[in-house]
Amino acid sequence: MARTQGSRADITGPLIRDAARSLFARHGYAAVSMRQIAQAVGVQAGTLYAYTADKQALLADLLSDHMTLLLESWQDDPAAAVTARLDAFVRFHIDTSLDHADGVFLSYMELRSLTPDNHARIAALRRRYENGLQNILDDGVAAGVLRVDDTRLATMALIAMLTGVTNWYRSGGRLDRQALYRHYGALVRGAVGA
């Protein structure tokens, strides 16, 4: 039998992941079958198992990749002023959320679909990312620059607010990204008493 076009490992693997990410984000993990993913890629369903053990492993890998992207991309400068660090986090989180909206959606909405072991692994990665913002808040409180009673709670609330931009923002709309940075930056600074 002739090889399906694009069935080379370096092409098919990423196509499978992209199709799964998109389908899971649009329809929900539970509603998507491996057969649907295969159909979206243009391969036989059995081909998927050369790239992943099962649908659960595929979801866990997608979430792990997203959290790893965040962790490897975020660069804090502890020597900078706390407000500059806070503004940098706001810009980073907005950009990453908008540029990887499907990954963000899965990371928040499909955590519930993971097995306990996979959930623990992804939650640990997520906590490391959240700690980046919490460290800024802790440093700001210690320096007397920020007024926050509970930096952990503030971290969770701020990340949820920043991530929410994916629900309504559309490129070419009333606000560009620079306006988002200004408005959300002001909201964040106000929320932490900067």
C-alpha cells in the first residue's frame, strides 16, 4: 500500500498533535475520538498509535508541551523594579495566551480529563509557572512596593484574569495588543496596590 501523503514521522507527528489540540479545544476531550483525529490528519486511525499510546497520553503530552513552553519562555529579571517585572509578566502572559489560545484552553479546561498521575505531573508544571508571578508579588510585598494580603490567591486571580483575554480579544478589533498591555497592566497594578 502506498504511503499516505505526509505520513513521514517528522511531518505526521506534529500534524497529529495540531489536529488533536484543535479538536480537543473546539469539541472537548471527551467528545473527540482517535478516529476523528486520524481523519483530520488524513491517516488511518491505527497510524496514531505509532505516535502516542492512547488519547490520554496525547492530551497529557499536549498539556505538558504547553506548560514547558511557558516555563522555557518566561524570563524574569529579579534585579529589575517590581513594577517592571509585573508589567513584563502581564505582557508575556497576554502574548502567550493569544498566540497559543488552544493550548491555554486545554490547560485550563481539560485538566479534569487527566488521570491522577498525569494530573499531578501537569499541575506541578503549572505551579512552577504560577510561582513566577507569585515570586514577583512576594518580592513586592517584602519591599513595601505592593500591598497584597495573600500573594497565592492574588496570583491565581491575576492569572485567571489575564488568561480570560482569550475569550473576547480579536485581532483587528477595537484594541490592539499595546492597548491590552496598558489596560491589563493598570488593572493588575491596581489589584496589588502598586
